[in-house]
Amino acid sequence: MRWTIDGAEKMDAQDLHSWITLKNVPGIGNLLFKRLITRCGTPERVLRTARKKPQTLHTIAGITPHLISAMDRADAPHWTSTELEKVQEQGYRIITLNDPDYPYLLAQIPDPPPYLYVAGNLPQTNTAIAMVGSRKPTSYGRQACQKLSAQLARKGVAIISGMALGIDSAAHKGALSADSGKTVAVLGSGLACIYPPQNRGLFEQIIRNGAVVSEFALFARPEAHHFPQRNRVISGLSLGTVVVEAADRSGSLITARLAAEQNREVFAVPGSIDSFESAGTHQLIQQGAKLVTKADDILEEFGQPIAPAMETPTTLSPPSLNTEQAQIHDLLTPYPVHIDMLVKQSGLAAGTVSGILLQLELLGVVLQSSGKRFSLRQS
């Protein structure tokens, strides 16, 4: 079976079987899965290597003889074929880390989902901001969220949230209220198990103007442990996360912490000093999150105007570069990337990367933004 979307040939179903097989090997988490793919290229090659040349996997951090043995014996789960047929029937997609449509920002986090189930169409932009907060917001919080998300959407920013009741729903609705506004919802359940069920109508609206995604199997229930995993995807899809009304033990603070760990920006909308629902957001501001009251407060943090949705920025052609300069240049995009991410991706020493970035700045092809973030200069 070939998977086709709009006439374009996609991944063979057998290839997807190997992705699902490797993902379901006990002990292979997302972090280790990414290491294996980085080393071997595809899950099929990982599994073949485990069977024929297991000794070559021993140098990968986290790999044990037990895991290699488990990969050697691994088969696709019994539900895989039915699952893929149902995905196809619903008009959904599965995109893998190796797919060019896999979100660039999400692929940069240490433990990205090996694949995503997608309903709708992911916005073709890296200019995305997450908005999260209370499931029981005040009218002020709901209105502030919708206003801010609509402002951002009008400037071409995709709004990312979790389709929960409250602030999440307000964020999606604000984006949808803007002309050509795009939004992406990340579920803590499978796409065939909409949660909360009362947001079924919102689900349908979103997939007409963006996408709903999940890393969980199609019929997965909304288990409690899924939501922290879901939160890292919300922050991972985004340049930064805005928290609107969060109590001092809110799950939204987990998303903010994950954003910070992923070297993404954290923003907070202030509330009343007497509001229990704003205690968490005020705590974030005290800890260094940027206070925001309008879209420009967020956009200016990235050191350059964010390009309109569906528009691909043009970067300047680089001059003749040496090998290390070209390596760092190829890791950069028109959107700011933190120097720590460049160090991890390149495998070079931090001092070496810093020196190369300075050289590229002097050559006029790289810009430095606040917080040691670097981007390709646009023409």
C-alpha cells in the first residue's frame, strides 16, 4: 500500500511498520530513538543492524545488550495494519522524523516524537507561538488570550495549544477568528479519541484551518501520563510559550519549564494580584519570563520581524566558506537558533562554534539576536 496525499507519493506502509516496530520496543524511548535514527538513518536499518551487526550499536549512549536483543526479536504490533488502514480511511497522515513535512522546530528538541499522526495540514511556517493556561479561566483571562492569539495570527504566526477547555480553546478560537489565521492543537490522546469530547466542533474547525496532531496511537485514551508528554510537543513546536492565567501548581507551568529546557522563550500575561488563577504567571514573571500585553511584546523578543505565514524568507547566498563554517551555516535558518542547539547539532566545542558564528557575522551572512540566538541574514 502506498500512502498518497494530494497526488504526491508518500512513505510506503511497510516503512511505517518499521517505525512503529522500533517505537514499540520496550526500553526504546524518544531520546534513544532519535540517537538510533541519527546513527543508522531509518528504523529498518536500525533493526537490520541489530540482527546482523549488533556490535556497531554498542557505542550509542543508552544501548544495552538487552535492548539489542529486544530489537533483534522485534515485530510490528498486531494492531499496526488495522491502524494504518484506519488512518488512511480518515484522511489523516503519519509523518516521521525523516519526512520533510515534519515540523523543523519540533525535530530540534532532544526527544521529539518519532512520528506524528496529523489531521488537517500543518502550517508551512516555523513562526509559531504556544499559548497555554487555566482550564477554568476568568473572563479576563479568556478575553486576553483570544485577543493576543488573534493579534499574533494576523501577523502570520501559527498558534499552538492543547485543545483543552479554557485558555487552550480560547487560543485556538482567537487564531481562527483572524483572516487566514492558522492554529495547531496537540492532543494527549489519539486522533480517534477527541478529548475533551465537547471540543469535537473545535477539532473540526481546526483541521480546516490548520492541524490537530498526536504522537499517540489512533485510538489511545487520554491517560494522565500522556499530558506531560503532550506538553513538550506544544512547546517544541513553538518559538516561545505564552502562559495566560495559571495557578501556582498548574500543568501550564510544566509547559513553561519544558520550553525553557528546550531553549525556547517563555512569556506570561499578568493578571490581578488578588487572582489565584494568575499566581503561577506572576511567579514566572518573577523568575524572568517576559511580561506581555500585546503581540509586539512577543515578536520583538526575536530580534527581527516574523515573516508572514506561507512566506519563505530569502537568505543571502554565502561567500566561500571553509568546512566548519559551512557546517554551522547549514544548521542555521532565518529564525533564531540558540547557540547551545548549534553546539549539540554540530558536535563541535562551544568555543569553536562561538568563533565560527563571529566569523559568519563578520562575513555578513549571520545575525545575532538577544539571548545568544543566531539566524541567517535575509536579503
